[in-house]
Amino acid sequence: MNYAEPKRYHPHFRYWMRHMAAVPKGFLRYQVLELLNEKPLSGSEIMNEIENRTNGLWRPSPGSVYPLLAWLRDSGYIKKAPTEESGVKRYLLTENGKRLLEEQRKIRRQLRDKAKFFVPPFLGAIWYSLSSKKAAELQKSCRRLIQAFINIGINVGRKFSEKAFEETIKVLDEAAAKLEEINKKLEEK
């Protein structure tokens, strides 16, 4: 399976991602600011670009994009870009918009840095049966893995290369296979 090709996702996975995934608060605003920092875009172009960048897994609705654009404009973060195309309203960031984007980037970096302290809740049950030393070791490894996973997701997304993508998939598949092997041995006991 070619993971980079969105059309090959299993239909049930695509349905689940489209209908069950929640977009974190502020995510759309951040994405719109980033896109308008690159070049002037219209609302429909923003929706298309986000859909492309998420490999077709998410397309924001007009009911979320256009009110956001109106709020950004009314707040002085974006302005209408001069255009020769009749009927197309493209927007670009103002200086205030660039400052807001920088603030959003700073918050995003802080959240990413704090994520290294996050441990999945499902591991909490495992820790109750472990000594405190073993629980600390497991927690440390989980934090490293989660932080590495977050970082590789960000960097592969920003600076996509087929080689880095394939290496990432290979490492994840190998790690999953090893954990499955350990689990199988434990189940056989």
C-alpha cells in the first residue's frame, strides 16, 4: 500500500476520518494564516489547499472558512488583495496578521514541547502493575516515542521526501512487528 496516495486508503478509514475526526480548536485559523502568509488566496482556494495538504482527509466547510475570513478581516489580520479577476476575493495577511501568525507558531511550538510529557492514558493501567522504577522507564520510552512521532510527522509533512517517508514507514512497521512479537510471546505463557 502506498501511504502517500490518498485514493488508496480503505473506504472505511476515509469515512471514519471524514466523519469522526474532530479538528482541534484554532487549527483552521492557524492553517488559514499559514496559507495566506504564502500567497493571497480566496476562500475556495483555501479549502482546496487544506484538502490537498491533508491528502483529502479533511476539507473545511464554507460555513467555517468564510466566517473565519470575515472575522480575520474585521479584526485587521487580513485584507482584500488587489486582483484583476472579477468576482474573486483573495486575501493576504496584514502586519497585524503576520504578528498573529508568529504568536500562533509560538503557541504551537510550546504545545509540541509540552507533548513530550504526554503519556497515553491506556498505559496508565499497565503502570499500576509495575514497580515505580519500571513504570518510570516505560514512561520515559513512551515520551521519547511520542515526541519523535510528533516531530517526524511535522518534518515529513513540511519537507516531504519519498526517502524520508519510506524510512519512516519502515521503522514504524518494524517497531509494530517487534511489539506484536513480544505480545504474542506473552500471550503464549
